Amino acid sequence: MTTKEECILSMYQEVTEIDGHKGISLVKHQLDGKIYIKKELTAFHSNVYQYLKIHRMEGVPKVYEVIREENRLIVIEEYIHGSTLEELLKSHRFTERETVELVVKLCRILEQFHEADPPIVHRDIKPSNIMISADGVLKLIDFNIAREVVADQSKDTRMMGTASYAAPEQFGFGQSDGRTDIYGIGRLMQELLPETDCSQKLKEIINKCTNLEPKSRYQNVGKLRAALERWMGGSISHGGLENRDSGILGKLEHGRKYSYALPGFRSRKWSIRLLAILGYASLIYLCSTIVITIEGKETTTPILITYRITCFIYFMFLVLLIGDYRGIGKKFPLCDHRLVWVRVIGWFCYAFLALVIWVIVFSLITSVM
């Protein structure tokens, strides 16, 4: 490391380490006061980060500094404020259209790298490496194991990648190229879309992406993007990758922001929020005014209080289940199905089951009072 490089790094003051990410921390530049990401990598392809520093690539974090020190690489890059798809999956059930729109945008980002000279392969396409920024822009992050394609090389020299998303060639069965990322895209789509939520045509596209033989997959992301756009019924207008999407990306970020909000309050429409307020207020009022008569006389004993509380819990369970609060529907068979009538059957079944449990629990409680 040169004196100049040491001086550059000294301008970045560490703020905090990022939990669960060894060697990655948030730093603050002492002159501009902005927050950046600092990476200290021991396994890397420095050419990829040098390329990212020189070329302004849309849809990826801007790389500002790339400094090599003995057996490690220090990278300073743009801090993206937002949520990963992995985080969004915990509270959002992706539809086919949402998934395809996201993947089409991802294909456009990858096309920039696959068309570089030499081509660059990301090799780690997965939900945790795809972000929706706070202003609703899709970002591909973490190029730590990305590499340039070597024309005369028959297989990868190092086995790297996330096991459940990595293509067979990443484990020594051939050399990674653009089709490796296509395999990762297919696995990503499988993660976003459970098989029960996927149409036959989209299943065929995903199966082609995840074929074990690279020659049987789409041969480049452009062809995959074209197939997805045909499925959508035409090209998705984008006007540049950095567009502030008022559609699905904006909605997802809004959903992230309000993911802990009760059903009704996750909407952007104040009319729906007002209805939610009236609905919850009515539920509280009804449960708090329930009257139990014993031998023709109203009771205000603990039995009545218990009945009101358990009644409120029962109805709130139904509200949270039907409203799919924080993706709760995924934990209950049928309630996560793409067909509405199947979900309705599921809601009725669990409503009846919850009612039986409520009666039993209430009976047990009152028997000991």
C-alpha cells in the first residue's frame, strides 16, 4: 500500500461493522460526511472491482476506491439504503408479474457485464444480493466472487458460490460464463415464486434457466429477457435502469417501510386507512361490550373479562391471517395459494379450527375460576 493510498483510507472513519458480514463495515468520509461501505476481502478478483471503479455501471453500487494490500483487497463503495429481496420475502408474497418485472430489470443490469470485454460473471445471484433502494431502484450488489470469463479456460480454478443457487460449473464441472448467472436467475425465481403460484409457461422458462447443462439454458440474458417480456405481453418500458419506478419497486419499498403495520394501514390510500381505523375501533368496541348472563343476570366476573379478551384474540387472528400480516399466510397451507377460492377455503378451515381451540381454551380457563 502506497503512502497516497494510506492517506485515502485514513479519510474514512469506521462507524460500525455490519452484523453477520465479516470484513464489511460502514464508514464515514471525514470531508463530505457521507456514509460508505468498506470491504476487506481475502478472496477476490481485483480486476472486477477495478472495472467497476473505472466504468459507471447502472444498477450496481458505485465503487470509489480499490486498494490492494498484500493478500487482501480493500474496497470503498456506495452505501445503498434499502431492503434486500431476502428481507422483503419475509413480509411480501411476490406475484408472477412482480417477479418477472424484477428479473427483467436484473437481466438488463447483467447484460452490461456479460457484454464487457472480457465478460464479467456475477456468480452469486440470490435474494440477499439484490436490493430495492429507498427510492425504488433495483440494485445488484456483492461482486466479491464475480470474475472475468477466460476464453481458453475449461473450468473454474476455485469453487465459489452459494450452494443452493450455484450452477454445476461452479463446482468444477466447467467454466462459469453468462449462463451461470442465468442458472442463478432461475433459482431466484423459484425462491420468489412457489411452484403453486407459477403458471405452466413461466415454469418452462424457469426450468430452462436451471437446466444442469449450460448449452440447454438460455444462451444469454438478452434471450431470457426477451422470453420474459413475451410472457408479459410486450417490452417493459424502462427509460434507463436508474428510473425511479412508481410501480412494483416503489410498492415493495413502501411495503417494507410499513411491513409491521396492521392490515389496512399498509395501503397508501388514506381512505383505506380510515376504514381500517373504523374497523379496528368497531372490533374493540364489540368485544368490550359483550355481555354474559348467568341465570338471567349479567356478570362482570373474571369470566366475562376472559371471554372478551379471548374473543378479541380470535377475531384479530382472522384479520391477520386474511390480511397476510408479515407473510403469515405462508405458514398455513392453502392460505398462500395463488387462487383466491383456495385461499378462501383455507381461511374458513382455519377460522373453524381456531374457533374450536378458542372454545376449548375458554372452557378450561373458566373451569378453574
